[in-house]
Amino acid sequence: MKPMTDQNAMRDDIAFMRTLAEAGRTGPMAGGSILVVAGGIYAACSVASWSGITYRLNWDGFFPLVWFGGTLLFLVILFLMKRRLPRNSGAARSAGVVWQGVGWATFAIVISLMMISARANAWVVMAALPSVILALYGAAWFVGAVLTAVRWLYLVAFGAFIMAAVNAWFVTAPATLYLVYAASLIGLLSLPGLIIMRQARKAA
């Protein structure tokens, strides 16, 4: 009976993925405004971090204030914006599931790396975050491209993967790393979000 059970489970998984893909192709994508805001806020945090290093503003608590403050601001704006987003679009639901998963994964990774850094007394570990986050964004864009059949999203996805490696290259130059990360967020989060917003308005 086990092979039959496995076959049924596989058929259910395939049916679920087919349903999700078909839903993703109905209606315009939504949530572009959230991506624009997220990219803008965290790019500003990156620029602030660059300023802290360049102008020696990195007093105790400077970086936590910048990044946790930026996250709090984003969460407040996200709460307000989500109430205005359409809920009946298959594409909106599909994209929402993907990006929610990325958000929770990012949160878990940030907390885990902070714990590793604190226990090992090696805060340089946190320099891996830009590369890890960009890789997660690339995965989200790739899934979005598959679900919606929007080809230009593949370019954004692989752009995110490439920039993850570029950010890793600058790990020994923190000030430059923050500027590169800020540019990555604008180009791979805010700009695609803006395009999605415009497409959604045209389809409305």
C-alpha cells in the first residue's frame, strides 16, 4: 500500500503546484508598492551604515538603531499598505506567499547570525547578510517568474544571484559593501516593484 500512497501524495503535490501556477497567471501582480518601500528603506539603512563607517559615527548602538529602526518603520508601513492591496488576484496571492516566506526566512537568518556572532564574538559574520538576503530575493523572483510566466523577472532573479556574489566580494571593505548593497536593493527590489506597480495600474 505504501507505493500507492506515495503516488497519491505525488499527484496531490503536482496538482497543488499546477493550481498555484495557474492562479499566478490570472490577474496582474500586486505588492509592487511594498517592494518599492522595502528597497528604499533598507537602501537608506545601508547608506546610513556607510556614513557611520566613513565618518566614524559607529558608536555603540548605532547600527542596531539604524537597522532595527528601519525594520520597525517598514513593518508599520507594511501594516498600513497591506490593508489597501487587492485580495482577489491569483497573482497577488501567489506573490504574497513567496515574499512572506522570504520575509520569515530573512528574520530567522538575521537572528541566527546575530546569535552566532555574539557567541563567537565575531561580528564580521554579519557581513554575510547582504549576500544571503539577495540570494533569497533571487529565489523569490525566480519563483515569481515561473508562476506568472513574466520573462523579465528571470533577469531580476539572476541579477540578484549575481549581486549576492558581488556583495560577498566586498566583505573586507564594509563601507563599499554597504553602498553596493544599497544599489542592489534599489535595482533589484524597488525598481522591479515600481514596474509591477505601473503594470497593475494599466491592468486596472
